[in-house]
Amino acid sequence: MNGNATTASPSLFERGMLMLREKGDLELYANVFVIGWAVIFTLWQGVGFAVTLGTVFCIWAILSVSLNLVVGYTGLLSVGHIGFFGIGAYGMAILTSDTSYELLRTESIPQFGLPFFAALPICVLAAGVAAVVVGVVFNRFRDDIYVLVSFGFAIIAFNVFLSWRALTRGAYGIPDVQRPQIGSWVADGEIEFLALCVVFLLIVVGISWFLVSSSFGRVLKAIREDEQVAQVFGYQTTYYKLAIWVISAMMAGLAGGLLGSFTTFVDPNSFILLESMLLVSIVILGGLASIRGSLLGALAFVLLEEGMRFITYLPSEFIGQVRQVVLGVMLVLLMLFRPQGLAGRYKL
Amino acid sequence: MTSRNVAHDEYYGIQTIGVTKAFDGVKALDDVTFTIPIFGMTSIVGPNGSGKSTLVNLLTGVLPFDEGIVKIETNSFSVIHAHETPDHGITRTFQEVRLFDQMTVWDNMMVVLTNRKLFPSMIERSKSEHRDKAEEILKQVGMWEKRESMAGELSYGQRKLLEIGRAMALDVQVYILDEPFAGLFPQMLERVKDLLRDIRSNGRTVVFISHNMDIVRELSDHIIVLESGKFLLAGEVEDILNRPEVIRAYLGA
């Protein structure tokens, strides 16, 4: 009669492990946790802070969604995505900034003085053109070698930003990047800029969703699973890989253009390899082949980054390191217990 | 290069002429010349390491061949690209089952059916004709109930069935199956046999590799025997399997 005594109920640890492995639950908790965190921050720090947070989130969300198309859906583990982000930001800076009055005349660069909305498509196109060139080379590689090659691209891109001083002013960076402007209306208010970023984020998410739910998206997944079999069934996989690579890079270029205009200052330090690694971590944390996961990952990352500032007893010089340690630990834990990420269904 | 025992010469489907493939200097296939007739079922037999799978990989562009020519219907090729395989009227399965593991059974089928053109495929959603075909094949191979499962979660036998189904979804002339019977339970074995007969009864060519001589005898009309990378014999099944050199080489008796 005493059946309960013989069958031991699962320990708290076991139940915890079970919860981690099951889909749904953890994703829900993570959503509630991250969004709750964002709400608490807003209430605590005020709307002005939330607007900044929202803008940074939109930019990182565009980046992570675009990278997920390549890493999560197509299975090309690229750690060089930051290069296209940088091309977008520098494109915006070079095309719109007026540096002629600067004291540092020695580092003068060509003046174009284009308005924001004329420069943005050029940023996107520039990233796309760069992606075609890089992608044609990258298509020769796969798996581990692909990671290394994309690593090389990130390093090359950073060094171009740093060293091509006639165009980028090197380490001085480019100040006075323009804010969006239509006629006499200038989106110098933070809320207007946030609205613009939200619109672009929605467009990027819309395009991404449209692509991954099409036949094209299914072929991308097939390439991720077994490229050779996809070929045997009649798909010229190199074109598919190149197409998604270019689309993804153009989205990153868009994010870069927005970033340049948002911060009004562009310098090479925003495009170091480490940032690229953080971006890959966001995508994996959020969940491979999950657009929702990438949005969640970007939000968690931005909260983590901005939230660290408010830990008053933490010396400011350690904030960057602590942020990376936290992300690193989360990544290791997640890979151990839930390799498909918070919202994803796929493993690397 | 000698042309030996070419059955139904005027109706050849696939013909290899002097095909050679070496891995690091070791010849996996050496000057192989034979014909796979367009009619009926052809089995490729030979001991382990005789080059059967290599041969299938060459015919479907999975591996490039070093020398020789492959004639498919009336076209000659000295290079075969994997992505042109369906255009050549050929599809295949793999010895070690290769499904798209982290995709559903349904998506595994749909990949084979959808548009092969890059830009149209971006706007193509699932079409009813594709869905109907996928449903028909999945029911035929008995995997309809499993359509929502991830292919990687299926049992070995189910994976074999799905892979054959995936090949069947492609409307081509020649179906090359690399060891479709290996490691299957008797029930499953009958099912796969029936599928092969179904394909043949639609007027299509079935080529399969097998070690099971009972099945080879039962199913195939023609047989091609390879031995250590060389073409040994080809012809009608009963005729070939009773030859002393085949018995010696292959059955080891």
C-alpha cells in the first residue's frame, strides 16, 4: 500500500536537469526573466534610459538575427560578421560626416556630406559588395576551416579600419556622423531615432522570417545538415550559401549604418574581433535557427552590458571584463546542458 | 578497354567506359567498363572493397573520377557534378543513411520536391502539388505518421525507408540504392523489396548494391560483378551466379 516509499521522487537536481533539457519551459522562463528585467530597468532608470537601451537593442538584434541566418540556418559558423557591421558604420561616417573644421587637419578625409537616408542604402550595398567578394572565397571552405577563415576576415577588416587613414582617420575615428534628416526635420531626439531603428528591425525580422519559411530556407537547413546530399538532389549549394551570406551581410551593414548615426562617432575599437565573438555568443545563447531566440539573446546581452554600469561597487575598469566572464560562463553552461540555446531547436 | 557481355546494348541507361578512380595511388576502380540496362532491376555485387560504393559515388558526382567516360543515355561525361545528378535522370541513397537529421521527416521530403532555382525558391511557399506528392510517398513508405518527427530521432529501419522515400520523391529514370537491405529486420526487408518492385513497375530503372545473394537472385534481372576494383562479369542473374569464377571470387566456395 505504501507505493510512494518505493519509488523515490526525482530530486530537485534531477528535476532541474529535466527542465533544462525540455523545450518550452526554459524558453518561457528566459523570456519572462529577460523582459521582466528590461521592465524593471525602465522603471528604475526612467524612460530616457529605456529609449537608449531600446535603440542599442534594435541594432544588436538586427546584427544577431542576420548572423543567425548564416550560422543557425545555413550552418556556416562565421565569426567575422563584425566586419560587415564595421563597413556599414564607416560607410555612414565617411559619407555623412563633415570633418573639415576639425583641429586634426592632418587626418582629413574626403568629404561627401550626403544625408543619412542617401548614405544608408550605400552602406547596405557596400556591405553586400564586400560580402560577394568575401563569400566567393569563403565558399571554398567548410567546417573548422571556415571558422578560421572568417576569423581572418574579422582581423583584416579591423586592420583596414585602423590603417586606411586616408579614408577612416585610423585610431582618431570619425566624429559628427549625421543623424537622420528629412527636409528640415532632424531625428536628433532619441525617441525618433528609436522609432527608426524599430522600423528597420521589423523589416529585417520580416525579411528573415520570409526567407527562412520559404523553400529557400528549407534548402539552407538541408545544406546545414548535409551539403553533399543537398547537391545530389540538384541544388547548387554554393549559390545558396553565397545568397544568404550576402543578404546577411547587407543587414549587418544596415545595423552598422544605424550605429554610426546613433553614436555620431565611429572608431575601429567598436569592430574588434571580441565584439564579433560576443555576437556569435548571442546567437548561440538565444538559439540557433530561431529568430525569436536571436531577439531574446540580443536583449539579454544589451541588458547585461548596460546593467553592469549600475553595480556601484564594481570598479568601472572591470565592467567590460565582468560582462565577458558572465557571457562566457553562460555560454559554457548552456553548451553543457542545452546545446540548442534558449529558444533554438538545433545544435551546431 | 574491352566491351564484354553487354546485355541489351541498344537500350543502355548508364554506360561506363574505362572509368578509373584512385585514392592516394591505390586504385579503387580500375578501367571499369560496363553497361546498366535501362530496363528492369540491376544489382551490383562484389566483396567488400571491390569498389561498389565508389562506383555509385562517381556516377552521382559525389566523387570525381580520374579517367574514363560515363555515358548516360546519349550524353557522354568526363566530369559529373553532383548537383546535375537529377538532370541526368539519376538519384541515389547512401550506404550510411544520410538524412537531414535536424529537420522533420516532412521537410526531408519537401527539400527534394521544391523549386531548384535560387530566386524563385525564395518566394515559393509550400505548393499543394508538392504536399500531395510528399504525402503520397510518405504513405507509401509507411512514414506518414512520423512526418513531424526529426529525422535524426528515427530508428535505423525507419531512416532507411525515409531515405528510399526521399529518393522516390524525385521523378527520375534511374534509382541507385546503396545497400538498401543492410541491417534490416525481415519485415522491413519485405517492405523495402516491395518499394523496389514498385519503382520498377513504373518503368524506372533500379540499381542496387547488396551482399544478400538471395535477394539479388529474387529481385534483380541483371547483375554486375566487381572484384577488387575491376569489372568481372555482367549479365542475366542466373547465368552469372552459376559461373564458377563468380562462385569462387564472391562466395568464396
